[in-house]
Amino acid sequence: MAVVPGGPSSRPAAGAQFFCTAGRGLEPFLMREVRERLAATQVEYISGKVFFTTCSDLNMLKQLKSAERLFLLIKKQLPFPVSSVSKGKILNELQRLINDDPESWLNAISIWKNLLELDAKKEKLSHKNANPLKRKVGEDDITAKKLKTEQIQELQETKECQLEKQIEEKILEQGNFITEGEKFQKLQDDVMEAVDTRNQTNITFRVSCRCSGAVAKTLTAQEVGRVIGIALMKQFGWKADLRNPNLEIFIHLSDIYSVLGIPVFRVPLACRAYIKTAGLRSTIAWAMASLAEIKHVYYVGADVSDSQLSGAYDNLRAAGLRDKIELLQVSVIELPLPSESVDIIISDIPFGKKFKLGKDIKRMLQEMERVLRVGGTIVLLLSEDHHRHLKGGEASSGPLNSQGGHTEEPGGEERLTPAEKAAVSEPVSSSFAASNQECLDRMPPLGSLVPVDCYRVSLGKTDALISKYKKSYSPGR
């Protein structure tokens, strides 16, 4: 347990409870990551969300790569029985989420405040240590001018990055989680002033709601938000502020659970500052990289498109990785690399209406197989059509998620299979293992490439398969 010198603990001794949202099929990646990166305990999942307990601070929580958004958990309970009670009864039960257990709300606010305080103190200390020493009188002013130019350029890049984040947030979030023009630092300053564990009447708040399944047919998000908001104002004296609140309250009601939490960051974790040009979703890219188990230090990126390479270069520059990754403008079916010279290959095979690869995907795989050393790894992101061409069979009748059920489209209702419902609070993801084994059974060997792992993941309206292969022998010997 970390303790702020001269101040309160940032977490209780047993750790704080959090949950993260994740794309369908990425739950097992997120479960492994919170265990390994955060030493998390009580790790459980339900469709699209992973719950865990950790003593990690905000700096560590920011490092999560497979999560979309991070929330401090206030309450998680069984769903409301919408089919057996009246609408008025359900609204009364919603009020009881606040009125019956106000202490859990106050504890959550206190933990949240302490987390932000500790993070703010570390940030100030970091800035203090980073201040350059004063220049000696008479030194050449060229260096000073160069430093000023770099600072102006860096400030401009930061502003552009923040603008891009705000735009991406609007696209990604279907609810009202993000307020336009807000910054996390301003949130911290406001909270430090408003949130006092002895007097919380200065808190301003906004409620963001989501209803799915049968609940959505009975209640609207606006009705839920209104009831929760009124209850919070009466219980704690908080003030509603839809534009720029100190505090966000998130509630999701579905057929299998009711969950309430506080968004820890206004900017989703998936929105990375070093991604200047958007491409593959950052969480999917990380899942592929983690599956590849990369341990080497020299990388080569290849694409035939000028625009794709330009975007990749911008991202490398933003991430400070220009010296570690070499970019080549080449076709994937004619790689200028010696045979068996590469240890790991990661590829997002293009698909969609713009790309009609058909049988050409086999030529791509043959070239990748040629340059890969024996024992090397290939991780591919494949569409259903790709999978059909590789196995020589017919594609399935529709997109499936990691449990074999249909996925949830943005803005639509959550469609849950019996396997997903049975997986609520399941510590070990056996349903994922069964689904992945089914994917593996459908993956044929590709020459010397032997399938070793497969995950079905959601890309929003479409699904894809993350497929891992190992090269078992040298074809020419």
C-alpha cells in the first residue's frame, strides 16, 4: 500500500476495485494484463467488462493496453427483474442503489480523490525534477533559441494531439462520457478544490447511462439518469452540471448485471498520445503484439502505400521510436529479405469493401513463410473471408464473437448468449478456451505454418480472428 508523505493513503489496504471495458474477444487479454501488470486479484469478467482489485496507482493504471476505459467500481449487483415488476417499482429500486448504501458512495469518492491527489503530487515532483539548470551568463544564445523553437513545436504537437483525442472520443463513445474541450489536469484541479471527505456539497456531477437487453425495452437511459441524479442530489447535496462536472457517474443496466462506477480518466485508455495517425485499433494491435511475445529489439515495418507509410512515420516520431523501427515501401508478396531471416511477423491483412484479396492471401502467407525462421511466429488479423480462402471452405453465415454469439454493434442492444450469461463473475475463462479451441480446429496448417492459437475479436460492426502460427520446418529441406 502506497502512502503519501504527510497525507492519507491513496488506497485501502486491500486495494481498490476497478473495472475496464474491453472489445468483445479481448477480455482474456485484459484479464492476463491486469494480473501481470497490476498484480491484480479477484479478477472476473462479464461480456465486455473485466473487474479486478489492485493497489496500483494511476500511473500504473494508465499503462493498460488492452482496455478501452477504466472505472472505479462503486457497486455491482444482479440485474433488475424487469419482467416481473412494474416500471415504478424498478425506478424505486434504482433510488435504493444510493439511499440504502450511501457509505459505499462516500468511500468510492474518497478513494478516487486520493488517487488523483497522489497522481497530482507525483506530476508536480516530476516537473520539478525536469526543470533545466539555469544557464550561465554569457553562454551562446543559439541553444536557447533552438530550445524555444522545440518547445513551441512540442506545444503545438500537444494541442493537435489533444484535439485528435477529443475527436476520437466523440466517435468512440455513444454516450455522453466526454465533455468537449475538457482536460484531465483541469479535472484534477477542480476535484482537489471541490471534493473534501468532510464536506462534499461542492461536488458537481453528471450521470451517464446505458441500458441494454430487456431493460432497454422498459427504461430509457434518460429516465435512469434522471432518477439516479435526483437521488444523488437529495442524498449528498451534489449539484448537477451537464457541461463541466467534477464527477462522472456511469451506470450500465443489462440482463445479467447492474454496475455503477466513476470514469477515472476523461480520455479513454485506448486513445494513445503517440498515435498521430489512426489505423488499427490500439487494443487489437496490443493483443496481437502480446500474443507474438516479442523479445527482440530491431523492427522492420513494410507497406506498399505512401499514405500508410507517412502515417506510420508520424506515429514513430510521436512515440520516439524512429531509431528502432525501419520502414520499407515494398509489396508483402516480394519482401526484400533473405529466407529465414525474421523471428516474428505481425500483420493486419487488409480486408473490407476496398480490398478484394481473394486467393492472393495465400501468396502473402507463402512469402511470410519464406522469410520466417524455423520456430518463428506469425500473428495475423484475418477476416472471415480470409479464413474461408485459407481453409478452402465456405464462410460462416454471419459474424460471431468470442463465445459464438452475435456481437454488439455500436449504439445497438447487447445480445448475450447462454455461454456469456454463465460466464458472469467466472474467475477462469473456460468459455473463451473452448471457443479458441473451436477456432483452432478450423485453422488448417499453411505449409510449414502450424496453428497454435486463435481468438475471435470484435472490430465494431465486423469481427475478425487473431490467428497465431509457428513455423515447424524449412520447406526446401
